[in-house]
Amino acid sequence: MQLSRKRRRELKKLRNQAEVLLDHQREVLGHAGHVLGEASRQAKELGNEHVMPRVESAVDQARPFVQKNVACARRAADRVRVAAAPVVAAALAGTVRSLERMEQTEASRQLRGFGEQRGLIEPVKKKRKGGLIALGVGIAAASAVGYALWQAFREDDDMWVSADDF
């Protein structure tokens, strides 16, 4: 496509005008950035000078009421916890027993673990052989001591040598 000289000159002139306009816009945007930075600095200073003292005084006035109400809420939560814990523990233990009767061992184990973790159910004591072994050793030791005492205090007529035998 061939353009006439006149069209080429007009396009070149239009391109130059667009470049000048673009340079002006860049200059304006740079200046707007500086103005925006200064405005944000001024807003921060005004906030620190005027808004922050009012907010701090309002917070200082509200602090005692908030602290009092937080303490009251904690006491109420403690009372509810004390009152509800036995009920929840009993319900949890009943549910665990029901699951065990229905032979739902996995669900029962998970629910028991949750209750033990929260402190609502006491952990099941595991029966170990060590206790039986210790009991057996204790009984054997007691019988050995008893036998030794019996041997020491028994009356044995054969143990004494009479004077006539010499």
C-alpha cells in the first residue's frame, strides 16, 4: 500500500503530536505522584495529631468495662464448664459403652480417645503381666520368710543331744 507524500507528512505530524502528548502525560503523572505522596504524608500527620489521641482516650475509657466483662465471661464459662463436664462425661461414657456393645470397636476407640484427650473420660488401665509377676514374686518371698521363721522357732527334740549320750 502506497501512501502519498501528503498522507505521510500528516501521519508523521500526527505521530509527533502523539509523542508530545505522551510526554506531557508522563510529566503530569509524575507530578501527580509527588502530590499524592505529599497528601498521604499530610494525612498521616493529621491522623497522628488529631485522630490518635481521641481513639486512645476512647480506648482508655472503655478498657475497664471490657476487662470487667471479660473477667465475668470467664467466670461464667468456668461455671458452665464445671456444671456441664459431668453431664458430657456421662453421655460420652454411655455412648462409648453402647458402641462397644454394638461391636463398633473403631468408633468406640476414636470416641474414647477424644474423651481421654479432653479429660472427660479416665483412660482405661491396661492389664499387664508385670503386676501378676510382681504378685507371684511377693507371695514367694513371703512364703520363704515364713518358712525361715518356722524353721527358726520350731521345737525339734532331735536337735538336742542329751547328756546321757556322752
